Amino acid sequence: MRRPEGRRIIAPITALVAAGTLALGFAASASAQDELPPGHPPLDDSNPHAHAAGSGSMPGVFQPPEDTENEDPSLPPGSIAVDLRDADDKPVAGETITLGILINSIAKGDSRKHLQADTGARGRAIFSGLDTASNVAYRVSSGYRGGSFAATPFQLQQAKAMHVVLHVYPVARDIQDALIVCEATVAAEMKDDRIQIEQVLTIYNLGRTAWQPDDVRMALPDGYTAFNAQASMSDQGVDDATGTAKLRGTFPPGRHAVDFRWQLPWSGDKDVDFDVGLPPHVAIARVMMPAMAELKLQAAGFPPAEVRHDAQGQTFLVTERRLKPDDARLAALSIGIHDLPTPGPGRLLASLLAACGVCAGLAFSTSKRGRPADREAAEGARDALLEDLAELERAHAAGEVGPRTYERARRELIDALARSLGTTAMGT
């Protein structure tokens, strides 16, 4: 099953795994304590603030107050009022609020500037005299205690004035000082001469303290290339760090997701095995890829992969594991992709390039002799090159050959064809 180049492969199967997400897994369990991964600090059932409101809430899990960005007609047009509050929804006084301003201009390009104001004794900061044009966007943030907390960006074009409530939390850099549980999804897809891997990490902060990872790294296999992290409006993300993916950012209470991709070179081997590092405190991990012919997907210590379908009818192989309290910590995944149904475009490219050399050499040798039979052989060689060129175009249009492989093979074929035509003309 082929998909267009560069297309993300996590998104289409969100519905497939939604029922198995960590949050629902906790809510359905009799005790959240039983779902925590090995080594995770216990939840505090005695904390009156650490209980989600409403039915179906989980004891011991903190329900953070909601950040809001609402229109406020009581304020003068061009104004933004910011209330900074703590985990108990109480004002945080004497802190600096930063207002980021993004101005989009077709003629001049994007430009950015920042304004700052103090929250004062009541925990409120006011920005006034702001532009309400449609090409201007605003983002409120705070660097409280070394963290990074931000509201959702907005415009003043329609609202004219906004009231923002932003919550901040103490920051812990050691994961043992926070209540963090992770869910990891690794999705693989075969391309022409490489395997594209996309990883989505869902980080659940169940406590009252924000987590700022201190040198948390996930190992990547030798020879990986094309590392690319999904862009985010927050400071949360993953960086390429010398053979590892390094997690960064501030993760306040709640649910957060980071997404990154990389590739492994593939020479067309029938079986491919590699290891992928994981973040700490993984409670649920899954591996998946589009189903193809007799292809088999395996992960060490995981159950056999199941065939699942998304809402668009696409078919995937998925294997998933939920850790139990007595399971060993899951620090990495050993993934195997076996019985690939095609020899792979790497071999196709090798065959095409070999054909270039054979056909061009045959045309060159027969041109010297000039006999009718030799000329027929040269014409046959040219026909073979033309057929190879047509096959390459077909494979490229079908997505079986990537752009770099396509350009290289096409250039070699055209050069061989030109040499064939030139040497034959010399011999006539």
C-alpha cells in the first residue's frame, strides 16, 4: 500500500487507537495506581485538589483549571487584560507577562515584536492601544519559575478587546518530582529506498507541577536520516541530538503531544530490524504500519499485530502493549518488518543502472562493426532503454520511487540512451 511522499501516517488512524488511549484506560480501571508504569511515584489520594470534577474522574489525578481567551466588551478596543493564576485558580502577583505580536505582510513578510507588563498585586496585567487589524495576531505567555506557559494565539479584529486567564505552575525538572505517564506510537511506512518512521509521544501530566525534561533522550538507530520535528506554537518539541531524539519544553498539568519523523535507508532487503528509544514512564506503546501483501510487523514482547481499518477504509497492522505494575520498564522498542512483498526500488534502481551500462556498451561495440545484425542488436538495446525509462516513469507516478531515486535513474537512462544514439550514428 503506497501513500504520497511526505504525507503523515499517524493522523488517519487516530480513531483506531482512540479507545485505547491512556486517559480512557485510567478511567476504566478500578484503581489508577494499578495502571502506573514501574518506578512511577504513587498518586496522592489525600490531596483534595487532585481530583477531577464530574463523573468518571480518577482519584489522585489533578484536574487543572482551564486557560481561557474571551472577548471583553467592558475593555476599550485594542486592549488585552491578562489574569495570571496558580493551580488553585488564585492570582499570581508580581510576575512578568509577555505579549508576543505577529504581523503578517505580503509585501514585507512576517515581523514579530514583544511587549511586557507586570501582573501587580492583583495578578492582572493590561496591554492597551493595540492594533486590531486582520493581519495581526497576539500570544500571551509567562516564564514563571523558569517554565514556559502560554495561551492560545488570537486576533483582536472581531473581538476588539480580550480577557485572558493563564495558569502557571511550579516547575520540576526531575521526572521523579512530577506525575508523568507517557504513551508512545511508532508508525512505519515503506518508501522507495527508505523506511519513513513517525513517532507521536502523548505525555500525561497528572499532578500539580509542570515538568521540564532534564536531558531526556530517546535513542535512534544507526544510519537514520532526515530528522524532522513537527512544528508547535509552544516550546514543546523534540530535537535531533547526535544519535538521539531529545525531548524539550514545559509540560503543565494535562495532556500534550509531540510528533517527529526520521528515515532509515533501505536497500530492498526482505527483512528489516531496528530499535527505537522511548521516553520515561511509558504505560502504553504501539507500533503500526500500512498493511501490504504478506508483510509482517513485529515488536519484541508485543502480541501479534492485528489488522485494523480507519474511517477511510485504509488497512493497518497494529500491535499494542499496556504495561502492568510488575512489568519491567519499557525503555526501547525492537521492531521487525518482515516478508516485504517486493524486491524494493533499491534493486529496481540497480537493475536500471546495470541495464544502462549493458545497453550502452552493446550499442558502442556494435557501432564499430556496422553489420546489419549488430545494428539490430543496437536498436534492441535502445528499445530496452526506452522500456526501462517508461517503467521508471510508471513507478515514479505510482509513488514506488522517490524523487531522488527517480532523478538519478532517469539521468542515467537518458545519458545511456544518448550514448547509444551517438555511437550508432558514428558507425553508420
